[in-house]
Amino acid sequence: MAIRLNQIRTLRELYKAVALQPADSDKLRYPVVTSLLDRVSLYQGDITKLEVDAIVNAANKSLLVDGAIHAAAGRELLKECRTLNGCETGDAKITKGYQLPSRHVIHTVGPIYSKSDVQRRAEKLASCYRTSLQLAVDNSLKHIAFPSISTGIYGYPITDATHLALDEVRRFLDSEKADTLERVIFVVWSDADKAVYEELIPEYFPPDSEPSEAKQE
């Protein structure tokens, strides 16, 4: 069953439910912008189930690896990907969503992690988020859902990757070019990855006030 946008809680809702806790003031990386709390979400589950304008596929350079997104979209997605002539690391390309609930798939190629070239690979990973967001805006899409790019078999440390993801999304949403983008969704699968996002999101998207609901012991 498809998951609709109104079923995905925003950061404002997560703070209100105390699923997110405000960060200490000395850890804040950006100022409070209240409107952003309604434009960003954290969702744990299957990205192929989201009924949004675009989901992001963490692809390889050929764009032809027949993974979960390709399986859910059907063979037509693979056929369209064959016409795109691949994709460079840090770049992104867009296709239709076919049998997915999502209208489009944005394919981006993350870097393979290596301690010998950390800075260049960090720049490539940041570019994955930046180019995907720009592609969404260029195609008049209102929602985009990201997996945690490069943190699987490509071996990028989840904490480092999450900092980069949150920073790029915050920078983009702070810019005028993002005015038409209504929702950015960070999608995680494991509890461990979810915990990292829950810890770091408040540093980049702080709440406008203390949550009004407190947990009762």
C-alpha cells in the first residue's frame, strides 16, 4: 500500500511528539527558520512505497543495476535508463516512476568511500544532494525523498554522510531557488540510521520553541 505525503510526519510534528529533541545551543549550525519545520520530514520505511513527486535512487554509473527501485517500477524503468548514457559520480538524472507510487525517480551516483581522499568524496556526496534537489526544482516537482546515499555497500560512514545530507538540504531550502519545493523527506531503513538522523537533524533544523508535549514517566 502506498504511503501518502500526509502520512509522513514533518519535523514540526516530530518535535511536538518528542520524537526529536532540541540540540544544545552550542551544537546549532543554523538559525531557526520556522517554515522549514513544515518542509522537511524523517521517515523510516520502504522508499518505494512513497506516493510523492520523486524518490531518489542511489545508483551506480551505468544506472542499470536492477535493485529494489527497479523491481518495484517494472522493466520500463530499466529501458528508459538505458537511454541516459549513464551518470557521473555526484550528478543526477531523472526518469518516470512507472509502476512506483512516485511520479519520478531521480538517479544519483554517490562516491565509494575511501580514507585516502575524504574531501573530494565528501564534495561528490554533497553534489548528489544538491544536483538532485536542483533537478527536482527544474522539473517543477514539489516533493523529493532521499535515501542515505553511499552508506550501504559504498561504505560511507553514516554520521559523516548524514551531516553532508542535512547541510546540503538546509542550504538549498534557505535559497530562493527552493521556493517551489514543498517537502524534502529523509528516508531511513534501520533503527541505527534513524537514530543518527534524529540526533543530527536538530542541529540543522532547530525547533522554534520547546515542544509543547512532554513525555510522561
